[in-house]
Amino acid sequence: MPPSRKCLHIGVLQSWIPSLTEVLAPVAPNPVTTGAKAQRIADALIEGRPPAFDPELLRAWLNAADWLVESGHLEAAKAALAVLTREQPGLEWAANLAELLRLAPAPERGVEELEDDLGKDVQVVARPGSDAALLLFCGAKHRLGMPVPLIHRWLARLGVSLVYLRDFHGLCYLKGVASLGRDRPETITALRGLLDGIGVRRLVCLGCSGGGFGALLYALELGGDAISMGSPTSMEPEFLKHMNHSAAATELKAAFPYEDLDLRRRLEAAGRPPRALIVYAERNWNERIQAEHAAGLQRAELHPVTGYKGHATAAELIRRGEFEPMLASFISGAAVHDQ
């Protein structure tokens, strides 16, 4: 289970820029010491008294900035990143995160800020008066392409209820959500009750990376629509044997030997498949193969992010000004489904 949001933790930075491993490897050989120093930096920034930058503490500064975003201290994170981009102008990770924070809209009036608790696998931000909801499936790092408090700034503007989910089992949501039941059928039953309780009649499931597999699967089982972003459409080992995550697919199949892990087959067999938007990086080979595996499916539309080769699809769409309009347009077409 992930750590509490009250404790700064090490090792989350690589979800943003994989090359950061090489950047940081020689900087701080003692992660425990670095964690304590990062916490002191973060606390000082929250209190509005940024410490002087010491290049020997680069790893601590980076961990502090990442934790500040993940824990929802966005103004303090901006202060940390202002220091980092000034003192380390060639550091791509800091520049990219600083840009996203610059682009982030102000908190939506009348909508509660999300105080993300990393120890919770279900968090609800209900929108009274709306009959629509986004059911949001975090990926393997328990994020939605970026820390949840940051992406919440855009999602809160859509005028719908938001239900954030995490898979602490690490099994692409095939075993369900731990706090909602012992397995997926119990989770589906609990979600139906939760959604009914906040007046949801139109449902869109959205997932990033591995969470998109869950979004497509649960849309099929709950009777909603789905958006997957940079996500697999098949986790069958044979399909992935020459691609990324082949080992994960083998482990998943061992855990669920009788489950069909090819969502194309599941969707083809459905009497009424969900309306699905499959978003992928056009120049990311793995994402493109997975997306094109769904080509031609009834009610499925492929949406390439042209010219992009990374895996932070949501962040790239935000930079292009396309993220919020794409979601708003798709949600507006969501029909009322009988659950």
C-alpha cells in the first residue's frame, strides 16, 4: 500500500522522466538522509521561507518538489520549481512540471479542492446537480499521468462528479478495488451503489496508462463510456511478447488464467459495447500498436496525439490546449445508461 500523504517518500520522480535515474544516481547515495532533507525543504517552502539552493542537495530538492505537487501544495511546488529551473536550467523534469503548474487553472469556484490521500483507493468529489460522472482509474504509480491534485484542477472544471480509483492490488483492476470488495464483481456492485447514491445516470470511465485497461473493462461492465490514454487494449502474453510489459502480462495471466485479457475480444462480444475514445502517442510504438489493436471496433474512435512519442499523453494534450475540450466534448455525448 502506498505511503501516507503526510510523509515524503522517495522514488516517485521516475514516473515523470525516466532519464532522471541517470541524472540523480551520483547525487545522493543515501535515500533516507535525502528524504529527511527533502522534507525540511518542503516544510520551509510551505511556510513561505524557501531555503538557499545547495547543488549537493539536488535530489532532495527534486523529491521535495514532486511531493509538494503530489500532496496538493501547488503554490509551494511552484516556488520549489522556480528555484530549480533557475539553478538547474537544463533539467527537463523541472521545466516540464513548472510548465504544467503554470498552465493549471485556478481552483474551480464551488468545487472542493482534492486533498489527495495516497492511502485511499476511492475518493469522491460529488457535483450536486450533475447526472454525469467521471470514474477515474489511476495507473501503476497511483497517478493519472501526473499527481492527482494537479490534474484535478482541469477535471474539476468539467461540471461532473469525480470518483478517483486506485488499484492497490496492481492487477489492472481485474481483482477490483480493495476497499470496495474482495473481487471485481463485488467492486462493480459497490460502484453501482456509490454512483447511484450521488445521482449518476451518465458515466464515463477514464484511465491513463495501465488504468486505461480498467477504464475500458469497467465501462463495459457498468454500462458507461470510456476514454483510455496511452493504455493497453490487450494484456495477453502472446500479444505483448515482443513489447514493453511482457513480464507483467505473464504475471497477470498467471493470476487470472481463465480471464480473457484481450479487451478487443471482450468488446466485440458485447451486445452494446461502450463508446470508447482510444488516445495514444502517434510516435510511441507500444502505444500505437495497442491502440490500433482496437481499430474498427464498433463505437470506438482512435485519437492519435500527432507527432508525440512520450507516454505523458494527458500532459502533452494540456500543453497543446486540447485536454479539457476533448474531455468536455466526449462527456457531452454520453448517453443515459441503464445500470
